[in-house]
Amino acid sequence: MKISFIIASVDRNKQLGECIRSIEKAHEYSRDIPIEILVVIQKVKQKIEIPIHYPDFTFFFYIDKIGLSVARNFAIAKSSANYFVFLDDDAAVKEDFIYVLAKKIKEYSGINAFCGRLTDISRNIPFSVLFGDGDPKKLRRWNYQYFMGSGHVLGKEVIEKIGLYDERFGVGAKYYGSEESDIFFRLKADKEQVIYLPELNFYHPVISASSDYVYKYSYGFGAVLVKNCINDKAYFFVYCFIFLGRTVKVFIRILQKLILKGMYEEKDKKYHYSSVLRGMFKGLNDFVVKEFLSPKTAKAQGSIS
């Protein structure tokens, strides 16, 4: 078993250094498990200086093309490992991460997709209420929110089966964000088990998102839902349920803000309900029109995958 940590980075040198150091500490905790750290730096003119303690297995690559999924696919092709841990450049892992992951891979023999508990790195509290869940869980499609972008692990075998990240999704791509939700839904469509492991600890800061940021992520998620609704027809109603569930909840929050005001106005400043609603419907519409119905796109891609 060899584990590859894959990190895509753009202009976050300090956080990237802290991310790498957390992996190095996890290696020091479990030196008998071989690892590598693959860092893909995008859109820089010169090599950056990041302190590393293990140059034998830490590799930096520089590419001009932008996009989180592009960078991850590039690193997968360069990797010599059979398990991949995907991290954002401002994330980190717990000291026992490698030890726990190796143990769980053996325990869940034959399963090639995992996600872990995500904790706010600054306040040491769950990233969301979901991650207060202390029990392992076999995830169904409606559990997609456990499978976070900087908190999942895939085996090489399953990537070879379902394919690489869709480069239309992710930060820097046409559909901003939701590349991990697309991977998750494709895993489920291919009847792969995905296990949530609360003992597998990732750390990531909770940021205060602007309305534009929320809009772009919601735009990507709307597109991901309709893409997988088209491809995974047997579960058409599940994707419809996810979409309607989120939009109805947001619509109710908008009404509460307008009618009751008070606390809901404050919540709206944090969650930007109207941006969620606009983004999801726009993403759904644009994917149908530009990807599914467009003869030019269909001819170029052959199929929606």
C-alpha cells in the first residue's frame, strides 16, 4: 500500500507550507507506511520556496492551465500510489491520519472510496453539523454532503473504473465547485460503496463567503445535479429530491427573512439565500442548454460523462 497526498495550489504559500507539514507529521507518526506528496502549482511565473523535510517523496509540479480538477487529474497521472488523498492547500490532516487510513483500508477490504470528519482548523469545531456524527456510515446519494472536496480518499482502482475528475467542474473551471459531488454521484451510479469515517480527521477553515462565491458554488452544484440526473436515470427522482429539497429550504428562508426579519436577516448575510437559489437554477439551465442540448458540445464530447 502506498498513499499519495494530492494538493492543488494557487497563491497560498503559507497555508500550503502548513498543509505539507501536517502530512510530514502524520508520516513521522507512521513511518512504515509509504507515502508521497504531489503539489501542483498553477499559474505562477517562478518556482515558490516552501520548506520541506522529506524531499525524497515530496514533488512540486508547475502547470499553466488553471482548474482544480485539471490539477488533480495531472497529479493522479504522475502518482505511483494506489490510494489518493485530496487536500485543499489551506487544509491539514491529524497526526494519526496515515495510521488510521491504512487501518481502515484493511478493515474495509474491497472498498475504494472514503471520506472523513472535517473540522474547522481555527476553532476546533465540526465544519458543519454533519461532522458531529461519530459513527461510520455507508453513504447513499442523499448523503453527498459528507463527501467534501478537501476530505476524501479514492483508490486507484476505482478511478480507473469511473474515470478522472470532470474538468468542467471545480474552482477555476466553467462550473465553479462541486467536482467532489460529481465524483461522489458517479461512484454511486457505478454501485461503489463510499464510507464516512469519523476517525479520519481533516482540518479546514470555515470562511465567510461572499454572495458571489455562494452563487458560483451553487451554480456548479445545480449543473452537477442535472448532469448526474441525466446519466443516472434509475435514480432520477433522488436528484430531483435533492434539488427540490435545497431550493424549497432556501425559498422558505427567503420568506422568513422578508416576513419575520430579525435573526433571518443576519442568517441571510452569512448564507446568501437568494444567491443559492439563483445559482442553482442558472447552473441547471446552462448545463441542459450548453452541454446536453447543444449539438456542438455533444459532437465534441461524444457523451455527457
